[in-house]
Amino acid sequence: MPTFFFPDNTVLINFTLIGRHDLLEWFVRRSGQWTLSVSRECHRSARQPGLSGLADWGLVFHEPLVPSPTELVNARVIAEQMRKPGDFKPSQHMGEAETIAIVVNRGLAAVFLTDDHDAARRASAEPLISVASTTKILALAERPRDASSTRSRGDTSPTS
């Protein structure tokens, strides 16, 4: 079963801010996927100063997965479970919740790319979901990709 890599918006913003789309693209290995809520949130964020590069993520994560009615109900329940006092926006946590609901409902093997601790905790409770944060991805990118690698730390070009 293939593994898909699903981001939340914060991870996309982080890699955009540091100007390293290439690292996240390397990490997802052409298996990037995202949900409709995350895609929409990303496109809204791209209108903010310094974040226009967010518009390019569609090339990595492709057409967004649209939740079925059942997945949408499940996502709303998950989002409500993640809400904290003061979270007043109904859309708060919907990207993360929609991702979890779709992955679980469709039985997908997935790595959820998130820096949201509540979403990471909720996602990791699901057997088919692993979680990776921005810092974990950056740490993996720093390590040599194979024993014969002689590249410098900043070089992320393929080794073959």
C-alpha cells in the first residue's frame, strides 16, 4: 500500500518562509496529497505579505481530496474535539480534522505533516497515520541520504 504525505497549512507556511520548498518536495517523494480545507487555507494564506510562494504547493500536493458527506461529519467531530477555550472560528482545526477523517475513512497509509500538537496527538492515535513536524523533516534533510554521499549540508540534490 502506498504511503501518502498530507500537510497542514502551518508546515507549508514554514517551508515557504525559509524558501525551501525543495526540502518538503524531497520528503514527500512525489506522494504528496492534501485535502480541500488545507488547499483553501493555503490559497487564502498566499495573499498575506511574504507568502505568495504558497500558491506553488498545488504542484506538489495535486488536486485536493474532497470529503464525502460522512467524512465531513467526522471531520467536524474531530475538529470539535481539538478545540480549546477561545477557539471561536468554526473553521478552526478543519484542515487537520478533514485530513484525519479522509485518511481514516479511506484506509490510506499516511504521514501527516503538522506542527499542531493536538492534531499530531489525535492523528497518531490512528494505526495508519504517522506524524512528522517541520523540525523532523529539516533534521532528516540534514542527514546524509546514503553512506557514499559527499554533498555539503545545504545541497539537497539527488545522489544518483
